[in-house]
Amino acid sequence: MGEMHEREAIEAHIRKVQENIAVAIGVLFALTMSIYFFTYAMLVDKGLSGGLWVMGISSVVMLLILIRLKAVSFALTRLWLGRRPAYREFFSELSDKS
């Protein structure tokens, strides 16, 4: 009974960390896109095509990450919490099931 409660607590903590990482990624991308919006005209006026290429390519990468946000945030959660023994067991059980 205690082991089941501990497992539920670990799972809840993992979900919470995963949600926090997803929110952080979303906020970071929103701020980055806002900066891109306000600096785009400046780059065009100065003729800095390299900066425009960087903005365009990174925007596409951010879009792809947002499409797969749940998987990306889970992978980062696994990297962050996976070193702890209790979480390592939980993650290994998850990978055994799939």
C-alpha cells in the first residue's frame, strides 16, 4: 500500500515537472517570437540577411518543437529527474512497457 502511494507521488511529481517545463518552453518561445516581431523591420532596413535567415530557421525549429511539445518536455523531464534512483526505476518501468 505504501509503495503504491509512493509510486503515485512520483508520477504526480513527474507530471508537474513536465508541465512546468512545457510552460517554460512556451513562454521562452513567445518572448523570442515577440523580439523577432519587433526586430524584423530593423534587420530588413539594415540589410542584415544573415539575421533574417537565423530568425526564419529558428522560427521553423520552434514551431516543430511546439508541435511535439509533450514529447520534448517529457524527454527533458527524463533527463532532469532520471538520475535519481526512485525516478530511474519509474522511467525504466515506463520504457519496459512501451
